[in-house]
Amino acid sequence: MPKKTIEDIQVKHKRVLLRVDFNVPLNVTTGVIGDDSRIRASIPTIRYLVDHEAKVILCSHLGRPGGKAIENLRMTSVAQRLSRLTGLPVSTVSDCIGREVERKVGMLKEGEILVLENLRFHSEEEANDAGFARELASLADIYVNDAFGTAHRAHASTVGVAKYLPAVAGFLMKRELDVMGKLLDDPERPSACLIGGAKVGDKIELLQNMLGKVDMLLVGGGMAATFLKTQGYEVGHSLIEDDKVGLAKELLHEAKEWKVPFLLPIDAVVTEEIKAGASTRVVATTGIPSASHIVDIGPQSVELFCSEMAKCRTIIWNGPMGIYEIPEFARGTRSIASFLATLNATTVIGGGSSAEVVQEMGLTDKMTHVSTGGGASLRFLEGVALPGVEVLLDKE
């Protein structure tokens, strides 16, 4: 069921509690923000509210303070960056609930912006404490969730406040739901799903759900080792999830029954030491040395994957092809990103590590959509209902 958005309600003169995902990479020593893409992604919703004379109250978490106030994780740097990006004055407050916050909210005029302090300074946030949610909700007349990246979490600021306020989606949330929903319900065919990452266990539900929805599955990354193992290949010291070998074998069998091509790497980059500067070599997946680790897909696998994806009109990518944090093991992942950026097709990057690579390479604008939520996009593509979405009002 489609959800109501800020365009479906009257926000003029209203106090709007806007949940954003400002959990940005932050150097806790210098306060420098490494990547402000999540802040930029929220600006259309913020501008709409400001232009429509709402009193805008932003709330977010930052880092993992564990329920304690930590100076280096305050929202000040984020608020300052938001002000620079929008050219608008943005004020802050020393907490997210309490009398001082109520006083600051009471002083807000139409079109003004206030950023509340880090929600996770209170352990009640992650516990979805009803009292904490009620206090947050008491600050506003309307609740807007524009934090897709936290929509899979049942926290006070994503679920609890919706019990006390009319709850609708912001523009970022709407776009994420529209794009991801189309991938599941009505993708332009043929479609492919490229999955990477370290563990089969993290992506098993995604693979199972996408098996009946796409025309091709491709698997790289560390998780490919488990699938290769099921076929009797030597994988050396590569991480194998012994308890998932049976599931991997079942998936390959199901793909065959569905007549969905299930592509695995045909060559790999291997090393005896997982560290920067380590010596590597490329070998066929049929001849992986017993003393080595698989750390990336090889050039022939890149060529195979790209040639198959070139036939598709829709491509979903979630998870790196190797240990991309180490330059020597990142070529496969970076080659895939560069290739996808050249396609005249719908290319959707499912957040998390894949999104980081695309952003770092400056390719975001070359993709159809780069999700702001790794865990949330994963759950959504698995077919799981997201708590932060379920509580929003349905369109009539």
C-alpha cells in the first residue's frame, strides 16, 4: 500500500518532527565529516517544509554512543554542514527531550530549523521506550520519516513516535520505496541481481527472494567461496560457512529448476596474506591453491559478469566483489562499478559498501539510484516489511 507523504498533509504553521539519517562518517578528533551525501539527500524534504512555513525539528542518531552523551558525537558538525549546504540558519540544542528542548521548540518561527541532539545519547531510543517516544512526539504536531537507512529498526524515533502523531514519508523515503518497490514488482526485463559481500548468511534471504523475480543471479565476494565449495572446488583458507553449504546447494538447485542462470566467478585473485601490499595472483576457480585466500574476483569473471549484465535492462547490485578496503583486492569491485556507470539501463545500488564504492569513485550521478540504506534496502529486497515504513499512514 502506498504511503502518504508530506505533500498529502497540511504542514503550514505546524511543528514537524523530521527523522533524518545524519549518521555520517565523522572524524571524532577533528569533527570533519567525510561524506555528506546523507545530509544532501534530506535537503529536498527540508526545503519543502521550510518553503511551506513549517517549524522544522530534525532528529537523528550519530555513531554508537551506547546511551551516553559523548562530546565527539554531538550533532553540531552535522548542523553546521546542513547550514552550509542549504544557505539557511540551523540552530541546535543540547538534548533531544526535556525542558530546554521544549523551550527552544517553543521559540521556533515558521521556516526555521532546529537540530535535536543525538538520539542515541538516550538508551531509550534503541529500546523503543514508550515514554521516550511520547516525549519526542510532544515536541511536534506531525511526524515525517525521511530516514530510509533506519527504517528497518523499530526504535522510538522510527516507530514509537508514530503512535502519537500523524506519520508520513518525506521525499527521500518515497523515492526509496518507489524504486525498490518497482524492482520487486515490475522491473524492466531482462533483469539481473549481482550479490557480493563476505557471508552467504547475510544475503541468503535476498538470494531466495530475488530468485523468482529476476532473470539472472550473479554472485561474487567472499560468499562465492561457499557456493564454489558446494561444487567440490578447493577454496583454500577462504571463509566458508559450513552451516550454509546445504542452503547454497539448495539455491543452486532451485535456480536450475527456475531456469535462472546463476553465475559464479570463473577466476579469482588469491593471496596468502590478507593485508595491504600483499603479493597476489590470478587463478582459475578450478585451481585455487590450498594455502591461499580468495580476496577478489578475477578479470575473466569481471568480463563474464559485465557481458551478461550488458544484456539486461535492470540491474541491482548489493555487496562488493572482494575486500575492497585493501587496494590490491578492490579491482573487481571498482571494475564492476565503472561498467555499470556506462550502461543505458536501470542501475540500482543497494546501499552499504556498494554505495560507498560508487560515491568514492564519483559515479553516483551515473547510476539510476544509489540507496541511502544498506540494511534497510537489504531487508526490503528480501521481501521483509520495514517497521519504520509500516507505521506511516496509508494513502486512501
